Amino acid sequence: MIEFTTISQIAIACTGLVAIFLTQQELEQHRRFACLFGLAGQPFWFYSTFMAEQWGIFALSFFYTYAWYRGLRLYWL
């Protein structure tokens, strides 16, 4: 059985890759989805950095969450 840590790493890679790719799209209809993928990955960032005791990245995750939330507010709310 796959450990949650492995699932977390896969989720971080997939959501992060898609989010960054979408931020660079010319069409706003595509760009607006970046924040959704970015936010979807944040719980995995919090879990991974907390478990690894990487406190600097853990703190940075709050700022990334806020940045992705701003995109959510701009494009979706």
C-alpha cells in the first residue's frame, strides 16, 4: 500500500505543475483555473513540510495559500 507521504508528494507535483502551467496561458478562461489547482495542492504542502519539520517552507506555504486565494477571489468569487 502506498504511504500518505508518497501520495502527498505526487499530489504536490501534479497540482503544482498544472497550476504553474496554467498561470502562463494566454486565455483568461484557462488562466483562471491555476488558483484552483494551486489551492488543491496546499494541504499536501502543509502536511509534507510539517512532517519533515521544514518550518521555513511551512511558513511560506501560508503565503502561497494567500496568493492562490487572491486568484480564487479575482476569478471565481
